Amino acid sequence: KVVCTRVQLLENNIRILSKDSVGVCKAMKREEKERLAIITQPLRTRVTKKPFKKIALAVGIVFLSVAAISIIFLRDHVNITATRILSENHKPHSLDSHRENDVINNGDDDVIVKTAAGVFKGFKEMNNEKVSYRFKGIPFAEPPVGQLRWKPPVPKKKLSGIYVANISNTLCIQYNPPPFPPVEREPSEDCLYLHIHTPTLDENANLPVFVWIHGGFLLNVYSDVTGYYPDGEFASEMNVVGVSLSYRLNAFGWLSLEELWQEDVSYGNYGLMDQILGLKWVKENIRNFGGNPDLVTVSGQSSGGTSIFALAASPLADGLFKRGIPMSGSTNFPRNYTEASKDNRIFIERSKCRNYTKKEDIRECFYNMTPDEVLRSIPGTVYPNWAQKDLSDFPTYGLLTGSLIVTDPISLPVAPKDAYKLQTLTSDIDLLIGTTGQEVGMDPPRVFNSSVPMEVFIEKRLRTFNTIAISDIDIAYKLTKTYVKTKPTPQYWFETYVTDARVTCSNNQLVKDMRRSPHLEKTYRYVSAWKPDKVIDQLAVYHDAAHMTDSIALFGYKFWPKERANMTESERNFMQTIRRVFKQFMVGGVVEGTKAGQTIVFNGDGDVVHLEDDYHQKQCLMWNDPKNGFLPYVWIN
């Protein structure tokens, strides 16, 4: 047994053993509860400990000596390649007996899948008595570090050996991390990984594929936040293959600067190109995980939803996905790459490269900056492009927050609203564009006070706009349907006004704009009016149908663990309803009983109870009226 333990260790690391010896040791391995228990536990034999130690030591020395000689003899004939070590558990295994596209059960809880990108070890999970398999931390690009920083991502070379896909929390470099559960890894530039959860590994299953792109202002968050990505429970209950991927954030992903441009290659939007490369990996490999590469739906929430708009209009993403579900995304892409570069000069001024004058010197200096030096150069408090503010209130006239995704000749030639002008798009894309009824309810203004008369409060918030009066708002909203179970509060109405002005109406208009493209005609709309039944501990400001309430329900309330354990009837209804609508759309590109252009409304009980041809039409005519001046102030990406 001592010998076979050594054999197993050698098999794991250099893979030169004969099939006979491997077979013998595998047979003995079945008798052990733990593979390496023999090293640390005494054998249950009649020999005394002292003689046993001598025998074990002698046998081990002899065997290791023979193995060393064998390595020298075979070094010209055996390719000994170590799988890149990403954690203590990443150990390569023998592949000699594996056939092409095999799925190998490597034990009770793990499986091995062979793909064009390499061979991956995954792990079995049970969710509500249903089986799923997880593969976490699969690299789809070379680390974008050094000379690869601020360049399009480079596809990952095919991996050698077996890659153990068990890496969680692949955070890209970020400042001001969100207050989510503690993570296992420090943020890193080496962060371009994806996670897969699937209910089957049958490559003929042809399941729909749901690719998730996380939100976070394009500045922070990560791709496997608990309750905010398609995990094993979601995959098994929906019977889909769930994928989530990382992309470069903040200045690492979105800094458009002339000194960093590569003519005819890239002008910024590095994070967008990361997402596109991740989708290419899915297209090429997802069949081995039970997915249909021709039935990919890409979805995201908040800035993840904004990314879906950009992907739908990007020639580089053409043909990589069939459907898109942007949730609470920004429709506003006001800047091109040259304008962005002029604005981003402040980044150079704040960096250690400020004294260089030649482009090539500035570029080289940027490549040599440490991640912390890059973060310290981000002008978050100086220039609004990099700030997270002015999102949950009426805007201030004259204060425009800049955008991060820019239009450029390569990745995004036109803004999504102008996608119909593109002649380079050849693939049809179905879209289901979603928002919530009170997006800004996640973080309403702290100055809100229900004791202040509503008219006074609204007029104060609109004081920088002299083109719209409270009487106009009263008239527009007099007969508005609320879809809620209780009498709306003043805060509800305030959140609805701001949401319509800054989110709802611009998304309504985008549906009309995108349907002008022959490739985007099948564009649908949903609005979630569902609200939690009680105040949520983690985010006590949640009162109405706020930002994230739809995505949190979609992923089973695991973002709110206490609520998941005590789900009310309406919470369960809403989760089941939104999952049903998403699944119908993923499979067929339609939602039962609707037609393109209509708005599906989820009411306070969590059911689809109403279809509108033009949601909040009267109100949006007021907010979108050019004379009122609100259009430039809708949420900007």
C-alpha cells in the first residue's frame, strides 16, 4: 500500500506509469477511504511500528530511485507538461486511456470533460434532489498583463493535462468593492475566466445556454456572486447550461486613450472585447457540457444589461448568440473614442507618467504601472466618467456623467439605438428588454422625508430644470396603473417619476429604434412591478420594485438567504413566473401570448397579468419631450 501511494503520487505528477501498475494501484485505491491516508495513518497489520518504518522507507527509496532512472531514460520520449497551477488542488491526471469527447467519472463527485480548449475536471452537485455539474474558473484568455494590458484579449492556448475547474471568485482589479459575501481570492489582472453549471454532460442534449454578464457600473463586482449568477440550482431547475464570465473593469477595461490605441485593432472597449472572446469560447466548447452552441442567450443586469445592448450592435459579436435579455441597462452611448480620449487626458495627469511627452514613452510607462498605481490614477472624484453618482435622483441640469463604453470603428461602430444603420450585421437576434418599476428604489435620496409635502419635495428636486412643473407630472400620472397590492406611498411615486425619466422611457424608445433593424425585429419588453413583501435585511432601502429585484428572483433569492428560507407565496410566484418567461424566450424567441413590441408587466403578485402596447406612453411623451431637456440625462453606461 505504501508503494501504491507513491505510485499514485507519481502518476498524478509525471504520468509515465504502465497500465498494469496503474490498474493494480487503482484496485487497491478502492479499499482506501482516503487516497493518501496511508501516508499519515498506521497500517492495520501485525507488524510492529519500528520494522514497518524500516521496510516502508526501504521500499520507498528503491521505488523512487527506479522512477528517477525511468524519467531520465524516457525524457526524450515523454512530454512532461505540468498543468498551470491555479490552486493547491490543480493536479494533472493521466489521459492515456481517454477517448475523444469522453466524459469520465473520476469518482463519486467529479467528472472529466475533454474539449477543444483542453480537458477539465468538474464536480457533481445536488440541488433540490437534482444533479448538476460545476466547472469554475476556466480560463478563456491569456492573462491581460504587461504588454497585453489595454489590448484585445488573446485566446487561451489549449491547456495540457487536466485542468481542475474549481476556482471561485475570479475578481478583476477594482476599487470600492461591493459589500457582498467575503471572497476567497484577491482581485487580480489575471481574471478572464468563466464558470459553467450544467444539468448534463451529454453532448447530444442540445440544451439552451444562458450566458450571464454581471453588472457593477462597469467598475466593480465579479462573475459568481452568490445569488447573482446562474448556479447549479438555476441550471438544474431551468434545464439549461448556465455560464458566467469575467471581463476587465474600470480603467483596465474601458480606458480609451490615444496613447494606447492600436490602429485598426482597438480604441478602448477592452472589457467588451473580453465578453466577445468569452462568447467565442462558449460557441466552440459548450456542446461538450451539454449545451447547444446555436441556442445561446446572453443576459446581464445593470451595466451587464448595457453590455448586452453593445453586444447586439457589435460586428465582432455577430453570430455568437441567438438571443439577448438585457435587464435594467443603460441605453445611452453618447461618446466616441476620440471624445473619450480628450476627456481621459486627466488620467495621464494623475498618473506617474505625467512627465512624459512622447506617445510611446507614455504607453510604455502605462504598461509598467502596478495595478494599484492604475487604480490611484482613476479620477473618480474629479471627473464624472469614473464616478458612481447622480443615478437615483432627478438629474442636475448641466451635470452630465460621461460614458465608459464608446463607439469606435472596430468593436462598436454605432450606438445600439442606431444599429439599424449597420450593414455588417448578418445574424438575427431576438431581444427581451427588461426594467423594474422603481429602479432607483435601491438607493433613494437620503433627504426624502414623507413629512414634507410631495409638491414641495418634487419642485426642489427639479429646481435646475425650469421647463417642467409639478402640475405637468400630476396630469401625466393621474390615471397611471400601479400594479401594486397596497396604496402607493409618496416615496413610490417619487421613485416612479425618476425611474421613468431616467430609465423606463429611454428603454421604451430603444425597443422602437432597434426594431428598425431587420436583424432585431423580434424585440420584446418587460417591466417588473413586483416588490418584496417585506424589508430586506441586507438592503433595507428595498421597498418597491427596485433595481435588482427581478434578477435576484430569477436566481432564486440566494442573494437574500434569509428570504429564500422564508419565501412568501408572491415571492415564489414571481420566481417561477420570471423563470418561465425567460425559458420560453430562450427556447423559442417569443413569450406565449405576446407579440414583438409589446410590454409584459409582472404585477405585485408576481404574475403576468397585463400586456401593454406602449408602457407609460403618456408619461414618456412628457419626459422625452425635447423642450423639457431630460433626454441627455437618462442613465449613461
